[in-house]
Amino acid sequence: YVIVGPPATGKTTALRQSGLNFPIDLTDDLQGVGGTRNCDWFFSENAVLIDTAGRYVQQESQPDVDATEWLGFLDLLKKHRGRRALNGVIVALSIDALSEGDEAIKAHGRKIRRRLAELNDRLEIRLPVYLMLTKADLIKGFEAFFGGLSTTAREQVWGTTFPLDARVNAGTIQTELARLAAELERRLVPRLEDEDKLGQRAEIFRFPAQLASLSEPIQVLVEAMFGESRYEEAAWLRGLYLTSATQEGAPIDRLTAALSSSFGLPPRRAMAAARVEKRSFFLRNLLTEVIFKEAGLGTFDPLAQRRRAWIWRGAAAACALAALLAGGLFTWSYLDNRNAITEQAGQFEALQQPLTDVAAMPAAVEQPTMDGALAAMDAVAAARTAPPDAVHNLLGPTASAELVRAQTDTYDHALRNVLEPHMVALLEATMWRQIRDPDFMLGALKTYRMMTGLSQMDTDFVQNWWVNSLPQFAPAPPFPTADAEEHQLAAIRRMAVDDSYIAPDKELVAEALKTVCTISLPERAYKQLLADPEVAAVKEWVPANFAGPNGAKVFARRSDKTLRVGVPGPYTYAGFHDAVLDRVEDVAGQAALDRAVFAGGCSENSETSVSALSEDILKLYYDDYIAQWDSFLRDMRLAPLTDLNVASENLKDLSSADSALKRLLTAVVQETDLTRSDDAAADDKSGGAAKTGSKLLSKLGKLGKVVKTGAKLLPRAGSADQVDMTGSLVAEHFKPLKGTIAQVDGQPPALDAAVVALTALSNVLQTVTANPDPQDAIKKQGGLAELTGAVARQAQILPSPINDWLGGIAGDTSGLSQKAVTNELNAIWRADILPFCQAALNNRYPFSPESAVDVNVRDFQRLFGPTGLIDAFTNDHLINYVDTASEPWKWRADFGLDPAALAAFEQARHIRDDLFPGGTGPVMNFTLEPKDLSPNVARVTLNLDGQNLVYYNNATRPQPMTWPGKDGTGVISLAFQPVDGSPEVMLNETGSWAWLRMLRGGRFNATKLTDVYSLRLGTKGMWADFELKAASVENPYTLEMFKKFTCPPQI
């Protein structure tokens, strides 16, 4: 309901004093929003009353603003309550407004009429309007007349509600007000009798007349507000009511005012009476019993009504259509299910004879085959009519459950009578073939006994063994078709819930048992542990996942496996803690069941306890755990460094804080340190072990208890049997490995020092590879011997095989360094020396004794002299890599090359030292002493390049001589003077090496002293003997000095 009226008409006061229950505190009225900011909203238990501002009616001070807000308010009502925006309108007008004269009253009426017209037009509905004349207490005598009313009486309605179809005009108002006045007259006498005060009695007496005097101004007001007009439809006046919310102000005495006016006297001003208490009159029931109860009296928005009607019509049509559709779908579902049943029956009938024929075929052990049985199973699986879908099931009768049940029963029947005999036959054939293979027979016999009913079925075990173990040994492929595996697994599941089994071959069982019993109980239990699905399901440890992004580049495998091949999942930290420890108890207990499975055929100690067997299992497991990781580590190596660039990149990674080496070692240590606890604090070393043990042992809460079935076979041995559940054996074995990356026993990580050495080597290699000529850079470094040696020394401190890894890196780097230096030396040798050496010496005397061509002395000097080509090359390039103090020369320990090449340079050094004494040469210093002459010679004269020696066969002394001589002619002459006085007989040699040729032409022999030789020179039957003493034991006279030297083609 909306309440409208001019300002100060008491609208808000009337609501506050109405006696309605407003759940929202009226001291904090809920203000409107948007275009209704100047409206107060009153939420009662029965209705919402909107008290609008008086300026919306007047629209005088700011007409445009007030009109906009008023119309915006109406639009909001229509938007949010489209069907019926309002249930009614309460027009409030103060009694004192009726004393302002007819024109003023008409002005009020016209303004209110316009607002009501806007309201009806905007909302497009016709609403009842309740005219409430407020401040009735201003009528003279009102309080005196009604002041004694009780609360209930004051809540009654004082006014009139017009009939629904009545046309209200001035006459209607006059009649109704006269009726109200008559009712007051009727109550006048009893009221006068009750009043003692004379003044009050006078007011009571005149009160009916005072009310009657309001008839004319009220008629004027109603006519202005609701009068008929041909231009517009008048608002619907539903009733006229007088109310008083509070008693304030001076009463209006209309009778006295009329008399004063008739006699020309000024009106008398009434004094406001003192009001002790403020009470409301005739408000509550007006709202609750009249206005609120007529909430449905107003009309609806025609457009909304039409829309509502179409919605109802659409809903009705939809219901009819739904009913029709439901009936059709019901019929469709019924027919669909009936067709499915008929089709399935036909398929089953077509299968009957082929299945009978296949079932009649014997399952031969000698030549087992699964093809026919599997083909039959494929046919059965294909002969399935798809049940109607779930939608059909919701629409009508369904046979889906019956269809599925019939298909399942048929499939199970085919499994039992067609496929399972062939499966057992294939298993029997495989067992006979492998009858002496205890590893195979361990699982095969268990499976066979379960499939033939001799032992309780363990579905998971049988399925796992059938899929993973049988195929590699079976004489015929068990899974030749795509669906073969699923059919056979379904058969195993069916066997687990059926008591009818295929009869076993007792002879096969006995022979298989003999083979199984060759494996000790702990070994059998351990194999069973590894085959356990939970243990076997643990993911493999893959080194590629832990070696970092450079792992594939830094590491290699000796077996040529990739880094994607690692360690089986059971031998990992997760495998140990999350699978092995969880299952070892059950496996130990299962040993008892295995004895039952094998019918007690093996002669194990029946006193073995579960804890003792668990310990044996774990010992085997620990041994394999260590072996697996040792094998993996031995198979790993650091990738060979094939060139300087690879070496630089790999060493850069190896020397980094997050190297692939550290990553891998850290991951390996995490997998092998089984005693570590993820829960333990890093700094709580001492408490960690205890916590770990407690954690591990808690995983075997029932360990030591005998499983129910095996209790009789494996009694407990008492507390003496202790099982190491912590994995400390494994952790202790790999403790040195842990010490490489972590502090152990107070010692820093052993790898740190090696990383320092690797870093130094890496830094140098970075510099070398950045050089435009890396080989020359390494040569200038004198090689990398010191750095690689430091790495090698640190590697020796590390545990195996890490020492081999880093030792290999040191060796590879040293080899690359050696190769780089060698390449650089060869490049210099071949470019600067070798061509000249070969041209100067090859096929020339004295290096080729039979050659007639001499080595040019200057060429000889250029090659072998001090600071000559070979000497300079040795001093400038080789000396850093050669141990010249040894005899013969040796390559430095880290620079082992071909010793033959080094021998040539050593020989060149000998040539230099012997033939270039004092730095000049070549020169040969020696003494020559004549010893004897032939009888036919009287004198011999030797002219050695200007040095003369004359001998008459008499006593002489050794004569010092040199070659070349002082003449430098390269001429030697030997003159024999015959005793008969005939002419001298001459023997001559010329050339740079004439003296050596002369020696080689005579009889030149060594003596017991290595520096003394006997010499006989002669010609034509004449001879002379000499003794030649060389200046050194190393001398050129035998030509060995020259024979030992050849120009090496490479270093």
C-alpha cells in the first residue's frame, strides 16, 4: 500500500501510532533506493506500507525533480510487481485542511486527483482508494467525547466503507456523514451523564454538530478528488474514515467561527489544551480489518494477466503432450525390450550346436591348442544383444537385468565346458616340459593345484602368474587373439566361485612336487615375495628421472643400456618400506599355506617360526638389494670425453653445485639408506634411527604371529628369533657411498674435495676451449697433467666405483690433453722440420751407408747442430713432456706416446753432443797412432784434410787429429812408398764424410775398449795398421749413431 497526501498531514505519525507490529525497528526506517529515496518503507506482519513524501503530491518547490522521482517510483513498482504493483492507496488529508476555504480544498483535491490518475495510468490497474482524514482530534469536542474509550474501542473504525458498485458523490458523502452524526447523537445522552465537568459536557454536547459542520467541505474535497468527468476516469473511492494518531494543536470550533462570521466578528483563537498522553483513535482496525483484508480488491495489469493466461494454457498443453509422449515411450520401451529378448534367444539357439561340438573335442596335453576354444568364446561374447539403454528403462517395462543375467550364465557355462579344459591342458603340457625347472614349477604347481581344486583359489596370484609367467614357457601361445587374455582371466575368476573343478593329473602333481622341493623354503618364500602383486607393482627406479637435464650427456652405461633402464621397483626405498615390509609377514605365513598347497611334500623343518622365516627372506632380499645396486653402479660410468668441447661441457656440469653426478649419487643414497626416516628431523641424528626402527617395526604389527592356516606347520620359535626390519645391512654396505655426498661420522662429504679439483680443471678447459686454437692453448699450458693428476688423486680417496668414474674422467681429460698437444706438435714437426729432414737425410751417407751421396754438412748442421731444427724443436716443444734424465728418454708418466718417436729425438741429441762439441761442428776428434806397415812398404803418409802423419815403421806417439781438418777441402790421401823405390801408391777419399768412408773402406774393428778401434788401411797389397782412439765412447765411427736415427713421420 502506498500512502499519499500533502506535507504535514500526519501520514507517518498515523503509521507509527497505528498499533501494528513492525518487525523492523521504526526508529531506523528502511529507506527506499533508486528513484524512491524519499519514501519510508514500513514492513508489518500483514503488509508493506510505503509512506511517500508530501512533496510528491504538491510538486511545487521543484516540480520537475518531484515529478521525476514520483513517476520513477511508480515505474519501479511496476517493474518489480508487474502483475499487481499495489493492493491499494491510502490518501491522508488533515482535518485542519478543511477549514482553509473551498478553493484551497479544491486545490488539494485536484493535486491528489492528478497523482491518483498518474498512479492508475502508470500501473495500468484500478485500485481502491481509502480517504483517511487525519488529526480528527482537532474537531472541537473530539477528545471530550471519545476520551473515555478503552483501547479496544479506540481501535475500531470511525467512518464508512462504500458498497463495491456504489457511485460516490456529494450526496453520498452528506448521507454518510449525517449517519455518523446521528450515531453520535444517539450516544450523546449517556456520554453527558458520565461527564461531571461543565465545560467538557458543553464540548460533548456540541460535538455532533461540529462533525456535521464538516459535511460541506468534505463534499467539496471528494467532488474535487473523485468527481465524475467525461475526460478521465475518476479514482475508485472505497471509503472515508476519520482518525487521530496523536492529540496536538488547538481544536477547531467551526460553530463559533460560523457565528462570529455572521455577526462580523473576528474568529476566536482556541487555546491548545494540555495533553497528558498521546493515544491513537480509529487506526488499527481500519488497517487490519478493512484495508488489509481487501488486498485482492484491485485489478491486475491486463498485459500481465494475458501473459499469465498463456503460461497456464502452455502448461496445460505441455502436460497433455507429456502424457501422450509418456504413453508412446512406454510402448516403445516395451516393444524394444521384447525385440531384444527375441533376438537374444535366437543368438543363443544358434550357438547351441557349435558349442556342443567344441565342448566334445578333447583337450589334448600332447598338442595343446587354444584356438578352437577361444574362437568359441569369441562367438559367445559376440552373441550378446545390447539391452535397451538406461533411458528406455526409465520409460517403461525393462528386461535388461534378465538379458544380462542370461548372457552372463551362458558365458560362464562356455568358460567351464569349453575354455577351462583347454587352459588346464595347456598348463599340464607346460609343466611336463618344464618339470625339472624348480623356479617355474614353484608358481606352476600352486596355480595347477588351485585350478584343479586341490588348494584354495587365490585369484590375484593365479591371474598374475597366468599372464606374466606362463606365456614364455607354454608350448602354444596362450593369448593368440586380442580377447584371449580377458576370456582366460574371466575363467580364473569363475573358478574362484565354483566348486566344480577339472580332475588333476596326480602323477604330474607328484613329479612337480619333487622339483619344487629342491628349492629351500626361504627361497620359495622369497620368490613368492617378489611375485606378490603389491611388490611387483612398485615402479622401477629410473636413473634418468634423477640425473637431471644433463644426465644422458654426462653418464653412460658399460652395458650400453640407456638411463631409462634402472633398478627393479622392489629394490627401492619405497619398495622396501611400502611393499616388502608390508608383505613379508603375509609371505612368511603363506609359507605355511604353501606347505598345505604342496601337501607337505617337502621336508622342511616343521619347527621353523614365522619370524625366523621372515629373517631368512629378508636376508635373501638384502643380498639381492645390495647386488642390484652394486651391479647398477658398476654398470654406470661417466661418459667418455671424446673431444675438448665435450670435456669442457661435462666437466662444467660435474663441477657445479647441482651436477648430474651429485643428483644421481643423492638419489642412489636415498634408495640405499633404508634406515633413514622421512619423518625424522634432519638434525636429530641419534633419535632418527630409533624412530626409524619403531616406524618400520610398526608396519609388521602382526609379525611373529602365526597365520591361522600355517600355525600348525610353522610354530613360533620364541623371542630368540630377531628379524632385522630396518634395512641396516643395506645401509651399512652403502655407507661409504653415502659419505661421498653427506657428512658421516663427523667427516665432511668426500666428494667435495674432488669437486674442487674438477672445478679447477673445468675452469682451465673453459679457457682452453674459448681460445681460437685450443691445442696451442693446451700446449702452452704444458698440458693438464697437474690438474688431471689432482682429480685422479681425489678419485682414489672415493669408494668404488665412484673412484673409477672420476679416474676415468681424469684419464680421458689427460688423453685429450695429450692428443691436443700431440696434434699441435705433429703439426709443427710436419710443417717445419719433417720435410727438410727427409730431404736432407734420406738415402744419403752416412745415414744410408751404401749411398754414394753424402749429407750436406750445412744441412746436417741445420738439423742436428745446437739450436738447429731438431734441437730447437726438442727444447721448445718436447722438453716439457719428456724425462731426459732417464736412459733412454721416457715420456712423462701422463704423456705416454710411442717410444720409437722419442728415441729418434734422443739420438739426435747424441749426435749433437758428439759431433758438435763446444757448439760448433760437425767435428770428429780422435787420436791416431800408427802400429805397423806391410813388409813391402817403406813409408806411409796420411794427409787428413791438411793434417799429415808420416810413419816409417818405427816407434811413434798417438797424434791428435780432427775431421774436417784445417784445410777444409774434404780430401784424404794415403800414400804408400814401396821399399823398392817404385812410385808411391795412392789411396784417396773426398767429400764431407770422407774420413768415415775411408774407415769403412778399410778394416775397422772394435777392441775391448769401446772408444778404441784397430784400423788397417791399404790398397794393391800394401797396408798400414793404426789405432784410433775416439774422443768419446759415443762416436760416429761405426755409423751406428747414424743408423739409429730416422726422421720420425710423427710424434
